[in-house]
Amino acid sequence: MLHGLRRFLFILLLTAWLPARAVVPLSNGLESLDLRGQMSWLRDDAAQWTPDVAAARTDWRRLPGEPSFGFTRAAIWLRVTVRQPVNADPDWRLVFNNALLEDVRLYEWQASGHWRETRAGQMVPRAQWPMNTRSPTFRLSLPPGEHTLLVRLVTRPSLSTTVSLLRPEAYRAEATREALGTGALMGVYALVIVFQFVFWRVSRESLGLWCALYASCSMAAVFLTAGHLQAMFGWSASFSLSLLALSLCLSLVLAARFADVLLELPRHTPRGSRWHVRLTTVVGLATAGIAVAVDYGAAMPILQLSTIVWLVGLNMVAVKLALRGFRPAYLFLLTFGVYGLGVLVRFLRNLGVLEPGWLTDNIYQVTSIFHLIVLSLFVALRYGSLKRQLAVAHAAHQEQRDFMALVSHEFRTPLAIINTTAQQLARNLQAPAERTLTRCANIQQAARRMSNLMDDYLSLDRLEGAEQPLQAQAFDLLEWLEDAAADWPAERVVLDVDALPERWAGDPKLLHIVVRNLLANADRHSPAGQEITLAARMLERGELVLRVVDHGEGIPEDERAQVFKKYFRGRTAQGKPGAGLGLYMVERIVRLHGGRIRAQATPGGGATFEVRLPLELTHAP
């Protein structure tokens, strides 16, 4: 393989230094001819030669591919000899596919013994071009016989172009395809820009603004590079190159700011974000100033090399963020990675390392529009995600406000009872003992109510805030049940147990909240004097079943699926104390113990809550 590569390079160098006297045959049926490898060339460093001097020189070298000389101030001479057959159509078009070429001079040898000069390029007024086209194109009339064509190229941008001969019909077909492609490209750019501007105006999302500005500069650079705007408006070379330099430099600055927002660099690395924006801004503005005021050809290699270094560095940052699980970094690697490939190929083409061709000429436009479309979709999806997050945050804030209002209301009632009863005691120190005992009982009941509320809210905070809310331990099951039912008179809550184990594993404090809340709920919704049953038994498979049965108002069938939701209060709970947290906490605690709970109707009226806890403590997801 290496032997074959060395052989190929040797042949390439040999053919490059051989004198080029080959004649390119034309034929009647030939519609287009790529002159790659058919030309020879000379370098005029002082740019002073006349066509006679150039034609008389003997050091012409074969050009193995397309003209690709990078950024040079020298004049490059090209020579090609063609043979036109008899009775062939003499009409041809000589096309140089680089709209930024500034001075292209075609010399044709005339029968009168002199060279006829025809000029095109950005330095030539459009009215003097032989054809009103976006890139230098010349009409050729080639009668039968051999014809030697000399071309002199001078330009400040990269001297890299394809050269081809086309019949008028083939040229018109190519121009039509090019117009359709340009229209489609312009339409996509315009769609992206308008969408992002409208999106920014509606959402005020800064990412949309930076994307719209970046797309605008990118669009201007693409169409200035292709020569469409110069052809439409007849701009001079200096003006069009100044605009191109500004659009390319601003593209770097805006792309950096866009990437800064996309990767959320101010959050990940605030100091790095500041330096990133500052450096790209300084480099962009400095190269723009050099291009406009000093030398475009000197500024562009600096800008393109800086862009490649920037893309490599930022993609490394994106890789690091992607490894941390930051999802937008994957999109950045996809879009800016593809775009970076286009920039690199274009840079190497401009330096003369890669030959001009369809791929190297158009890869920048293709990758640019690809990554802009993908980024636009991402901006829209990101806005939808942010909108959903905002809605969730707003709902959480509203939920917190509702919670605080409920807590305030719940604590205000027992506090009012304590305050009123204490005032009554103070005003009636000589009151009968029975009345005093009743008032003390009211204070005790209100204090117990406040204590239970504090237990509930602190336990809720523990359930929703801690990573490991359970503090499991073994405890006496029967003693625990009796303690849970002790807050109510024995005639109100009846304990019904059957063959329970002596010890049980779980969090006794949280399980106490389960039983207390279920009993309190039954107590609120049952008539005074009506018996409430707390039953406990073991199943054969080792499950502990707790049942709280009342014969009160019951739960409407359409509300049973919602009773365990946070803050839900059914129709029968209206006007009664409660924050809608009790059953929610019960369900959470049971689930944390690996169990399950259900609400059902009690035969004859009322509600039954059944809790099933497994023998072995398991933590639910």
C-alpha cells in the first residue's frame, strides 16, 4: 500500500513538472468539459507580465488538478490549448466558479497577430463584464482548429477555483439548477431567521435572538461568498469584501455567544464563560478591522484558524459536559461538530491544501444550514421545556402558598380555642370545678390537636425532603396499636386483634401517623357515639392487615380514586378541620414500607380503609 502511494506521488510530481503542450479535443456532442488536469500554469510574483511575455516563457508546468493556490498576491497564469473540429458549433462558455476572484483576464490569440483581452471579476465594473453572471464567465467563439487561451488571475481572497467549458444550453441548465438551489437555500435561511426572531419576540428567550442574529450573519457570508448579492446590487470589490469580512467575524462572535447560552457555560464555569465571550469578541473585531482597513487576504487565515481552534476547544468542553450527563452538550457536538468539519474543509481549500470542487465549494453551506436547522429545532424544544418547567415551578409555588394558608388556618383554630378558654378561666377563677375541668379538657384537646398537626407537617417535610425517610426498627406491635388507639375513648375506638406477632419491623413513628390519621378521619366523619373499629390480623403469607372501619358518611364512589391525593378534600369534608394531607401522608408512608392501601365502602354505610404491610420491609421506588 505504501509502495503504491509513493508511486502515485512520484507520477503526480513528475507530471506537474513536465511541459504542458497537450491539446484538449472538443467534439460536436460534447456539452461540458472540466479542465481539471488539462491546464498548465506560471507564477508571476511581481504581477507585471504581459500575455506575450507569459506565452514566450518555457517554464510552464502542468497543473495536475484545479487551480488552488491559497492566499497569494502573485498573478497566476493559466494556459490551455483546445482543438475545435470542423462543422462544430463554435459557441462555448468559459466558467470560473469562484465569485470572489477580483481580476480575471482572458487572452485569445487573434488572426491579426495580437492578443484580445476580456476582463471580469470583482475589481471590474459589472457593466464591463462579458456576461452578467455571479462569477467570471466568458463567451468563446472557437472556429475549427487549435486555439490557445491564456488566463491571468489576481485576487486578495483565496485563489481557488474550478474551470470548465460549457455549451450555452448546458450553461443555462446549470444556471437554472443554481438559481433553484440558491432560492431553496435562501428560503431555508429566511425561514430560520424569521422563526427565531418571532420566537424571541414572543418568548423573550435570549437563545432565539442570538440564533437569529447568528443565522443572519451566516446567511450574509454564504451569499456574499457565492457572489449573489454582488451580482444583484453591483457592489464593488472593496465594499463586498468588507461586508464579507464583517459577516464572517460577527458570525464567530455571535456563534460564541449562542454556544455560551446553549451549553449554559455561565452556570458550569462562570469565569471560563466570561473569558470565552471576551476572547472571541476581541478576535472577531480585530480580524474584521484588519480585513477592512489593512488586508483582507491577511485577515482571513487568522480568522479561519481562530474559528477552528475555537470549535476544537468548545467541542472538548462539550464532551466533558456530555460525560457529566448534560444533554444539550450532545446536540452541540452533533451540530457544531458537523459545522466544524465544513469550516475545516473550507479552510484547507482556501489555503490550497484541498482542491476546489463541488464538495469543497459547497460543504460549508451544507453544514451551515444543517446545524442552523437543528439548532432552531432545539431552541423551540428548549422553550417548550422551559415553559413546562415554569408551569411546574408556578404550580409548586401556588401549592406552597395553599399549604401555608392551610397550615395557618389549621393552627389558628386550636390556638383560638386555647386563647378563649384561658380568658374564660382567668375571668372566672371561682367557677365550679366541673366547668373548670371542662375548660381544661378543651385546652388539652386543642393542644393535642396542635401537637398532632406539628407531627404531621414535620413528618411530611421528612417524607418529601430526606433521601432515606424511614428509620426502621423492631417494636412491640400490640403495644404500638394500643398506644395509637389511646387518644380516643375505649367506647369510641374498639381494638380488634387476632394472632399478631410480638415484634414487627418498621418505622413506628411514621406508622403511628398512619393509624392516627385513619382514626382521626373516621372520627370526623362518624356520628358521636358510633363505634369505630381498628382491626389487625396476620395473613398466611405473612402480610399484616390493618383495617379502620366506620359507619359514618362514607366516601362518594367518584371520589375514592382521589382521596389519597395531596390537598384533596371531598364534598363531605367541606366545613370540617383538615388540610387534605392526612390520607396523602398515609399512602406515602404505607408505600415507603412496601405496602398498599385502599378505600372502600363499609356494608350498611360508612368507609373502610385497609392497609397491607409485607413481612419484610421493602422500600418502594
